[in-house]
Amino acid sequence: SPVRKATKPPSPADPESSPASPKPALSLREAIALKRAEAKKAKASANTSSVDAFAEIDENFKPVQKQEGEDLLDLGRWSVRETIERSRSSGSINISTRGLQCLPSALYEVLLGVKPDPLPSLPEEPPLPGSNNGSIQKSGSAPAWYEAQDLQVLKAWSNEIVEIQHEISLFGSLQTVDLHNNKLTSLPDTFADLTELVYLDLSQNALTSLPTNIFALPKLVTLNVAHNELTGLPFRSPFTPEFQAQARRKRSSDFFEPTISRAETPLPKLQTLDASHNKITVTAIDHKQGDIPTTLVKLDLSGNPLETSNATCVTLIRAVAQLPKLKELRLEKANVSDRSFPPDLFAGS
């Protein structure tokens, strides 16, 4: 019977004073994909048939059934460019475990007809392996213009991506973005213009902050930023008078900037937030009344140095206790002492 995609298991948390916590173990499918990619690379360099050693794995683990909105993972069958071209008819693309240093310019050129600006960290983009465009034409798989679908799913996990082009915002129909296990240190501000996002996985990168308007995404349900270098969760930042005044000045100076519909409260649809294994302290989490998304069902802050010598987690825990839908709160090895749990903590709640 088909094997369904395994979810990433939660990772144990370590306190700040301990050695850096290990990365979460890859799922079975991710491990197989990485092995295939390694075998393909070894074959290219040594010109051998070593990739055949994985035939037994392929035989034992048949491809999983395609679920709604999910691409089949089949590395080695199509080149990156062919995968991009085929995504025009599906609205979904999976270019994971390809050793990419950035999202390919071809993604923008083929799907949008736009050539993105060069990235400062990668002024010369490595060329993609050539694709056999003739085979696509012959098979009739290239869609007609009226059959093309807007891109809704982008999966590029386990690459070497160091930067994202600001033109990412032009994919305005994106609902799922999975960029986990890359080398991102920041995201362009325009990333937060993807207001249709429902699922966003940025875990296992090196992000030190998030674009301010990320916290104003109106439809986001799941946000995973675990195993990064974040120092805070400024839920209220997009709604401060200073930031809104700055946004108004920017709009008035750019006549052609499109109007973007943002939320009026922090992440009003968010149900799952995993911010474990970062460098977040309690004083850098906005947690006054109305700051923390009230729709949260699961919150994971494990492995953060939450408590400091000058601040306990009393007010944070009181705020979280008021969330009407919260079912799971994880604070494992988050430097939370008994001082954060006075006898009257839940008095009157």
C-alpha cells in the first residue's frame, strides 16, 4: 500500500547554555530524496552506475499517492527547468533537494514572463541543467495559455538557498511555501505581500528576523520558524503608528504599487506556531492583551532562553492562559523557572 509523507518529528530542546541542539531528523521521504540526489551527483562525477544501488529502495518504497495540493516527489526524472515548465499546468512545484542556491530565475521567467533582478549575495546565478524542451512539446504536456494555473504551492526544502528574490511577491496566489532546511538569513520585505499564504515553513534556516508584515498575513494558519536565530516575536509591529505612517508614506511615493489587503490584528487565522530553538526572550514577545493571535491551538517555544535575570515568564503565561482555543503549549528547556509560576498565577482565570 502507498506510504504517506511522514511529518517531521519534534526535536528535543536544549537550554542556551548547552551545545546547539541538533537539527530535526529528516522524514523518510526526505532521507530517500537526499540519498537519490547524492547518488546522482556521484554518478555525474565518477561516470558510474552507482545510482543503481538505490533501486531496491525505490522498489520497497513505492511513490506515495498524490494528495490534494501536493506534488509527487520524483527526483532524477525531470530537470529543474522541465519541472518548472510542467508546473504551469498544475499550479504546484517541488524543486527540493536540488542543491539550488536561490530560486531559479527560470521560475519567474517561465511562469510570469519576468526576469528577476540579480541577488546581491549571488550576482551570477549558477546555470540550470539543460532541459529537453522538444520532448515536452512532443508529449503535449506544455499547457496552452488558457490552461495555465497560478502557482499555489512552492516546495524548495533542503537546498542551499541563501536569498530570495524580491519578485517573489508576484506569485500572489501562493498558499503553501516550504523552504525549510536552507541557508536563509533574511527574507525580502515583499515576502509578506503573499497574503494568500496558509502554510509557511521556514524552519532550519538562519533567520535573525522576519519581515514586519508577516504578522499581518490575513490567512496564515501554520507558521514554522523553528531552528533559526530569531530573537523575538513582535506580533504588534505591523500595527504600530510609526510603522503604519511609514507604510503610508511609501504608498504615496509609489503611484504604481498595488493595494495589498492585510489583517487588522496579528495573524487572525493562525492555529499552529512553532518558534522553538531560537534565541527568543520573553521581553521580545509582544504579549499584551490582543497581541498573541487568539486563534492559536498549538504554541511551541521550547529551547529558547525565555526567562532572564530581570524578567520572568509570569505575564506571558498569564496571556497564553487566556487564549480561548489553545490546547498545547510547549516550553521544554525554555529557561522557565519556578518564579514564573507564583501561587496566584491563575487566580480569577
